Amino acid sequence: MNIYSLTCTRDENLSSTTTNLLKYFESCNIQTKLLTNQKSIFEAYDSGIDSLDADLDDIIILCHDDIEIHHSPEEFLNILKENLDSDEVGF
């Protein structure tokens, strides 16, 4: 199972929050695509998903650039894997 992040931002000049989020995802071994200057968040996620080579059992995180995650990488990954059973969620 792979974990991807599609992270939208409005500006190519990244804030410290965005930079920290990208470093956090990297520490979790989450493959991240930063989506900038998109027409809409929906089109950004649509094109981002199309650009991934994701399998049905992979996890794709759709998020904006202004979030902070306050769990250790190990805890965060466990939360994702335990709560996102592919039989119950997906699209």
C-alpha cells in the first residue's frame, strides 16, 4: 500500500506551515504532489488523482496547505491504516 498526498496551495511562495506539512509528509514516507495555481480545488484534485499511479488499496490524502498534524509520524500512519479500510471507504 502506498500513501499519497495531493496538497493544494494558492501561492508558490510557501508559508512555514506549508513547508512544515511537506516535511512531515516526507518523514511519513508519503508521496506528495503540491498543486499550485489551479483554477479550482476540484480541478486540482481531479488532475492530481489522474497523475498518480495509485492502486485501489492505496491511500490518497486530499488537503489544503494550511493544516498541522500533531501526531508522531508513526501514530498518524497507524490512524490512517486502521481507519481507512478499503471495504468501507473509497471512490
